Amino acid sequence: MSKQKSFDKLGPIGKLYLVPTPIGNLQDMTFRAVAQLSEADVIASEDTRNTQKLLNHFEITTPQISFHDHNYRERIPELIRRMEAGEVIAQVSDAGMPSISDPGHELVVACAEQGIPVIALPGATAGVTALVASGLPADRFTFYGFLPRKKNEQVAALEKLAYKKETLIFYESPYRVKATFANIATVFGGNRQVVLCRELTKLHEEYLRGTAEELADYLKENDIKGECCILVEGTSEEEQQTAEIEWTAFSVVEHVDSLVEEEGLTSKEAIKKVSKLRGLKKQEVYAAYHQNNS
């Protein structure tokens, strides 16, 4: 167990400040964030060129040091030494809160292990910003971040979330959003309510609301730009109960066949889904299905 008193005077030990930056609109920068970046000894930035534009806008002259996914292992010992010598370091990502689908977690862990105070400033984060304006329930939610890029891995990740009751939040690239929505419609069902948000807080901010099938069809015909946030309605008690009733009404083979026919899955995808839904080994479902069809 450890105990952190964030603002005690601790002699020569410095501090790590996690400073949120705007997710689009520069006016969302807080007074406290500007002050902390100005007062820090150094700013650890995911992209120093991108952060420099922000610093120039607010006339902040604090020097930067790069800190990103490709160099954090080398940087952490250096930053720890500097904080142990009494320096205050502010860490920022390109947009929003550090550590939320961005670098930062490993540095926080290292500081905690060395007894260096870690202080997070409140500020913008795209997922929660999109959630509260989405129209979907915001009292309970699961933030997932970026889904896997490969189709089979993405489908597997979605299947694990298919019967979550809370709203789901994902981030996605505009270059992959079309394929992702096709997978969402397949795994969650075409009638599940979804929201696609893009260009949050910017001039071209847009919310697309509808069913998974409607948005999947829309994206087949329309290309979009800007980083995307996807929100998916949680499953209802009725859907869960209906799904369980359907399982008991089918044999394993009939269950696979129904998913192939109704959801357009391949037999391989259907076998995998049936094994997860029924809590069976995939090899057992595979053997039963192919024995019946041999």
C-alpha cells in the first residue's frame, strides 16, 4: 500500500502533472492547464511539433522532450531521474487526456513505484464528450478505445462485448470506420442503436444516429473525414433472454445454421460465436457441425 499527498512539500522530489489538451477547439484549454504547462520545467509530448503549435498559441515557452509509444522505455528512466532531482514535468498527448488511448500509463506506474506524486488535471476527453451528446444512456458505459485492425480479431473483440448492458465507446480511424460498422452490424445485430461522432468540437462536428444497419449502409455510399468516436447501445434484458431462449430451442448444428442464414456469417464465424454463446469448446462445435454435414 502507498499513500500520495499530492501537494505536500516533499523536499527535492518533483512531480508529474498529466495535462489535458483540446480535442479540437483551442478554446477548450483550461486556465489551469495553461498555467501548469508554463510553470513546468519540461513538457513530455507525444508529438513535439504538434504540441509546439499549442504552446505558441498560448505563448508558453517551456521546453519539450518527446515521449511516445516508440521511445517511452528509454525516456522513463531519464524523466524519473529529473523528477527525483526536483523537476516538475508536465505530460501531454496530441489531444485529450494522456493515457486514454495515448502514451502515459507506463510513466504513471513508474512514478508511483518511486513515490513521485502524479497529479491529473481535469479536461477534455473525446469518448465522454461524445457520450453525453449521443442520446444513448450515459449512466453506465464501457470505454474500449481502438478495436483491433484485422477483421477476425475485431469480430472476436466485439463478440466478447455483444451482451454488455452498458453503452460501449470505441475510437476509430476514418479509413477503417466503414469495415468496423459492417462488423458491428453483424455481431450486434442490424437493429442495435449506434452513434458515429466525428470532428468533435471542430467546425465540421457531426453526429450520425441510427441503427447499426442504417449507418453501415450509409458508410458504403459515403466517405467521411476526421477521427471518429463510435457509441453502441447496450443490450436489453429482453434481448439477453431472447438469445438464451433461442439457444435452448436449437441444437448446436441448428444454432450454427441459423447464424449463417440470419446474420450472414461464414460457418467458421458462426461456429466460433456458438461456442462462446453456449460456453463450449470451439473444437466440440466444429466436430458436431462437420460431422452432421459430412
